Amino acid sequence: MSRILVTGGTGKTGRRLAARLRADGTALRVASRAPNGAADGVVFDWNAPETWDGALDGVTAAYLVAPARGGDPAQAMIGFVQAAMARGMGRFVLLSASLLSAGGPGMGQVHQWLHDNAPQWAVIRPSWFMQNFSEGQHLATIRDEDAVYSAAQDGRVPFLDAEDIARVAQILLTRAKAPNADFILTGPRAISYDDVARSLSAAAGRPIAHRRVGADALAARHRAAGLPELVAQILAMMDTAIAGGAEDRVTEAVAALTGHPPADFDSFARANAAVWRN
């Protein structure tokens, strides 16, 4: 019987993917530094190879999510995939990012390695998560300051629901054959942070403002919120790229792979209104 390994199994996409696999009766193993006592959970750390065997035992496919903190994840992730392939695992689905192509930094290196070496693989490259506003870096400022801070200016982003990412990952992990391709995933429309603020205001029932700041100021805010220096700088630089139009695109990949259109931001905001009530 096949068993799927979900790394980052308690994160934004991993826990949603795990729930879908469980609902379908698919055997799985949830790998995380803190699996929270889940019956199908296992302690796993990309940078601790002694935890790899327990994660790999009996699995046939893996969902690969880079560690949220630390430096370049490529070396550890490629080493893990090599160890998995040595044990006979044949399929890998990597969570990357829309702006990272094969051969680029970080996950781009893992993407290229899978392309060159893995028997069955897929790379999903989502745009920014809607859940950044309900679970991530924007939640506290929306709830406590009635504000979203960005260095994106008027740049637009096709924000994507993590549930849609989980749907895509499930299909790519369980379909009869992997596509050996990458997919840029987006929501149904590209919107600005001003549009985001209007949608959040309508859902929360009070004014939520978009506060425009420079990249350095945004990085400083991220550091003050506890993010490591490298992560803070990368997030700020990505906002600068958004300001230049790097994310202003929409693809049909979610609908093509799942048969359903991706969720719209207004619907997401209405469904999550309670989390922004201060």
C-alpha cells in the first residue's frame, strides 16, 4: 500500500493536504519538528539527518516543504531526496514559489535537481497565500492596528487560497503518473494591497488601511515581529518585485488540475472575518 509523506505537515499547506489525504483514506505520515501528537505524525527536521529514517520508512511519495527559518534549504533538501530515492521512493512534489524558476536560489535549486534526477516529480509555484492575512505576517497588524503594511505600492498579486494549493498537491501526489513539470498557481484575479484593504474592511466591518512603507522599513517591521534577518530581507525584496509588476499575472493551472476555479479573495475575507476582530 502506498503511503505519502507530508513534510511541513503542520504548516499552512501541509496540514490542509494531510486533512484531505486522511478524508480520502490515503495512508500518510505527517512530518514536522512538532507533530503535536498526531497518530500519523513523526518528528522531522531537514537539518537533522538522524530524523530522516523515521520519516521515510514505508513511504512511496513525498510533499516537500522547505523549512520556514534558517539559511539556504537546498543542500539539506536534495540530500533528503537522495536518501529517499536510495530507499526506492519515486515521486516528489515540491512547494516552491511563483517567482522562483528552476535553477534559481533556494527551492529553485531543488526544482532543478528534481528535473534532472527524479523519476516522477512536480513543482507547484504558488503566488502569495491569502492566509498571510489570517495566519501569517499580516494578522497582528490587521487585528491590532487596523492596517496592512507593504512595500508593494500599486503592484498587484493574484492571491491564492492555501486550500487550493492543497487540492493541487493531493492530485499531483496521487494521480496515476506524475507530470514531471512545474505549475504556477494563482488566484482568479490580481489585486493590489489597496484592494486587499477594502475587502478586509468590508469583511471586518471597520476600516482597514494599506500603509505604504519602503523596503527597509518593511524589513525592520518583520525583524521586530521576530523573523530572522534573511527572511525579513527576502520578504521586503519580494514586495519590491511586486511593485515592479512581477506578480501581476493569472494562470488557469488550479482549474486545469482540480476541475474547480480557485477561491476569490472577497470570499476568503468573508469566511475569515472573525480572526480580525480586535
